[in-house]
Amino acid sequence: MPAITLTDQEAQAAIQLFDLAVKSGGLQVAKAAVVLTDKIADAINRSQAGKAAEDSEPEPDIAAI
């Protein structure tokens, strides 16, 4: 399966394009837009969760070294 790397801004732009496509194409494109939007949103959430976990790791105690 091919993978696509997007910046946060590119991901948000893609979601906005899907929204416009649904408004223009109606129900004919809505299902595909929902599937793709969910995949992008899930990837964004995983990325942000990973960043939060990295940020919450304690700094090494230099005095103890």
C-alpha cells in the first residue's frame, strides 16, 4: 500500500478540499470524503499523541550522573 507524507497544513488543506467536494458533489462523493478524512484525522491524532508522549518524557537528571 502506498504511503503519503503530509505536513499538518497539507492535511488540513486536503480535508478542506474534501469538504468542498462534498458540498459540490453531494452524496456521490460524501462516502469517499468521509473515509479519507477519517484516515487523515486518525494519522494527525496519532502524530500529536506521539509528540505529546515525547514531550512528557522526563529530562535526565544531570545532577545524578
